[in-house]
Amino acid sequence: MSIRGKAHIAGVYEHPARDLPDHSVQQIHAECAIGALADAGLSVRDVDGFFSTGQLGFGGVSLTEYLGLNPSYIDGTFTGGSSYLAHVGHAAAAIAAGKCRVALITQGAKVRGVIRGAKHTADTPEFPFETVYGETNAGIYALAARRHMHEFGTTAEQLAAVKVAASEYAQFNPHALLRKRVTVEDVVNSPMIADPLHRLDCCVVTDGGGAIVVVSPEIARSLNRPLVSVLGHAEAIKHSGLGPNDLTSTGATASAPRALAEAGVALSDIDYASIYDSFTITVIMTLEDLGFCKKGQGGAFVASGALGLDGVIPVNTDGGGLCNNHPGYQGGLVKIVEAVRQLRGEATPQTQVRDCKLAIAHGTGGGMLRQASVSLVLGRSDA
Amino acid sequence: MVDIKTRLPTPEPFISPETRPFWTAAKQGRLDLPFCKSCNHPIWYPKAFCGACGSLDVEWRQVSGEGKIYSYTQVHRGEGPYRDVENYVLALVDIDEGARVLTNIVDADPASLTIGQRVRVVFHEAGDAAALPRFVPAK
Ligand SMILES: [Zn+2]
């Protein structure tokens, strides 16, 4: 069974705030839920499927109570920042199987100003062997970046080109945390976080979140909104459980071909890509692994201007996690929202891809020692 | 606690009965890894299960403690116990018996390190029941 065309994204919402000191996390979820349902022309009473990471309170149950939902289907998949891409795929499968008809996916996060402490170790089997050495997200991606440089000759300036491209888009996004255009020199001269990654190679840290409403075809037809079809979805988990994990490739090598096959489209048909950008190196490796360029050529590819509106593949036209928004260290939901905006023709006018019919959104959850890659192929209803 | 020579924190690891042999061996100056008795696979991170063949039959074996650097970084923004450390080297080391382990490289000028460089294990006391395996450049 394929999910191709069996479910549609009817509503999306990205919380406009990036700093929410006086909100509770559940309030953020609620504001996002209402925003996405209003976008779809639906209400909380219509929701019969609920999807969240289950990180708040008693899994997803706490939020169903807070929101007053009465779902016949609940999913609490947590794969880090890629969770929300998984949720869309799972929602489409649940709808295709008749388990629910209106699936609500919400994210809420509040991390600004919170000093990250030692990671919880007692209930996570791998952490005791990592946190004692001062493991950080940036440190792990720095290990990947240095190895990528070693194997393929990637340079700090090429990494910086990813941030420059993001900032070119972010200048047009009134909600972006960082709207200032930056140069390659700005990036390589910013403070070193974990070499070779500078501060401007790292994503922003924001509060906020968003929500997505996925509906069955008959509900979709009853709504007065431009429809975005869920065409393909695939997941791949990469870890060291079978032996040493390489740090220069991502699970996209496995998830992207399956998602594209389910959608029945070729990568060359894709008009826009939302690509997880926790760090600049994440984008370079993912572009290679999705197949937009050959393995090892990602640095030269991004430095050629390929990510711009007139480039080979416009990427992260909202400014991405590097400039716009990366709520709670999880950028996956915002990636879907921008892909939907592009397919509806509702992106910021200066960043709208002309006649955008097909998009891919790709999430990388976790880090480079272990990760959950999720690829999602979305299309305009006439695609 | 802090290792006096390197000034690096030596946080006490979380130890369970499943992983205690690893930390006890390190405390005694040995690097022991679990190996699968069915398929001989070296298991990392330490656990009582072989993911390569699905076996619960594993045994602890001492390994050489020698290896080479797969990748490394000088971290300038530590978190948790490392928050006040100005900088330190985080690395992945491929030990000769076939495990790729996250660790620190100590007693070395970070600018002198290279991928592929030979390193050997040292142990830094971390509480009463464990020591942290770290690595130094091999002579
Ligand atoms: Zn085995």
C-alpha cells in the first residue's frame, strides 16, 4: 500500500514569535494548533488524530486533555528534529487506513535562555559513554565537518556559503530571528564554537513551534484551501549498532530514494527543497545524500550559488534553521511549513519559487553518532 | 572532579550492572570491550547484546588500547561539567580491535593533531568506581 495522494495537508502554522518567556509550552502548542486549524478552516472539534513528540507531560495524552481533543488515533513518535516529518507520513498512513480523518500535529518549545545542562544519562544506554567527554551537538557535527574536509577537501568557506544563502532569503522574512545578510567572511570570522564550525555555522536557538493539519481526500475537497498532497514518505535510522558509523553521510541515502519512489517522481522534478540545517555541514551532506550533487561535491555545489532562487535547487527560502527558526532544537516542522507555503504560492513574494509543483522536505533528527532521517515528498494537487 | 594534569573534568559516569565491568576495568588500567561469543563482533558502546547477530552471549576481553584518530575537534563551548573549560579536544578514535569510540585527546597540542594519527589509551580517575579512558598521541 502506498500513501501517494491518500492524504492532504490542509493547514499549517508557524508561531511568529522566537522568544516566549511568559508562555507555557502547552500554550505554545495550543496557539499553534488553533493557527493551523484556522488555516485549514477546521476547529479542534474536527480533530480525530493527534501527533506529537510526547515530550511534554504524559506523552501525547497530556496535550489531548489540554486541547480538549477526543482522538481515535494517537502517535507520539520522537526522532528528534525529524519527528514532525515522520508524523506527516504516519498521519497519511493512518488516514489511508481509515483510522482517522483529521490529523493534528503540534510542536511547542521553550529553550531560550535555558543553560543546557548535562544530558540525562540514567535511562539512555549510549549517553554514559559520551557525555563524560563533553559531547555537544556542535562538537559532534564538527567531527563530521572535519572528516568531510579530510575526505573530500571541503572548506570552511564552502560551509559558510550555506549560511550566506540562508541569510539572503532571511532578509525578506519579517519573523526571522536573524534578518541581516552575511558574507562568507562574516561566517569564518565569527567565534569558533567547535572547529571547524563557527558560531554562524550553527542554527539559531528559538522558542515557538508550529502545527500541521493532515486530512483525508473527502475532507480536503470540502475545504476552501489550496491542497498539498502527501506523495511520499520514508524513514531511515543510522547508528553504530552494526559497527562503526561513518560521519560523512546521512540516512538520506536510504530514505530519499524510497520517498521519491513512493511519490513516483524523480529528484530532478523537485522544484523546492526544505533541508534540515542544524549546522551548515548538515546541509552539504544532505544535498549530496539526497542526490542533488555527487558525494563529496556538496561544498562546491553550495558555493556555486545552487541554493538561490535562480540556482539548481532553491533551499530553505524562509531562512531555515540557520537564520529563521529552529524551535527547541527541532527544525523539522518549520521545514514542512515552508514547503507547503511554496507549493501554495504563499511564500514571501521575494522568495517564491515560480510555478512550484513538487517539494521535498528532509529532516535529520539526533546527531551524527545516531540519527533518524525522514524524507517527505509533497506536491501541488495538479502535480 | 578534575584531572590534575589535563585540567579536564572527570565526571562520574552512570554505571549499571550491565556496564560495570567496563568501568571497573578502566579503574584498574585496562580497556575491556564486550565481544560477541557467537560472531566475534566487537561491541560498542558497551552492552550485553550483539546487534550484529542478535546474540545475548557476550564476553569481556581486554583490547590493546591503541588506535588512530577518525576525527577530532577543539570544542570552545562546553556544556554541563565542561561549561567552564576554555577548550578541549573531542575525538572519535578507531581502536585497533574495531570499535569507534568518542573520547578526548589529552597531553597534545590541538594544532598538531591529524586524522589517522596513532594514539594510545590513558585512564583518568572518575569517582570511586570508574576511570575515563582518554587518549594521547602514541610515541
Ligand atoms: Zn554477534
